[in-house]
Amino acid sequence: MPSDLLESMRRNPAGDWRIQDVEVLCREYGLTFRFGNGTSHTHMRHPAAREILTIPARRPIKPVYIRKLVRYIDTYGGSR
């Protein structure tokens, strides 16, 4: 069952999302989350995925990146 945060992001990708919201969602679904070394990006990876999702950590987070995150979680599910 999808979390309230995931459903909120799905309904409103243009919301005022913070990188902390993304981090909470990633941890909730079993994705590894880390800040890049010397960059302004964050990296997420699901254990079953080959690709790594990268999102700029600066605010505001553009809706395209929230949509990519939602699609990534939908594709790989999660260990929720």
C-alpha cells in the first residue's frame, strides 16, 4: 500500500518538496539515499535496480524529478 507521502507527491509533483521529504520517502521504501561528494545532487538506488536516480538537492525541486522518483518507486516497488 502506497504511503501518504508517495501519494501526495504523485498528486502534486509541483508542491514545495524538500530534499528531506525525498530522503524520508526513499528510506521508507528501502532505497539507499546519499548526498554526492562535492556536488549538489543526491543519489537513490533500489537494491533490485541497475540504475541510480539522481536528483538535485537545491530548492525548489523541479516537478520532473519528483515524477521520476515516483516512477522509480512504482517500477521497483519497495521493501515497505
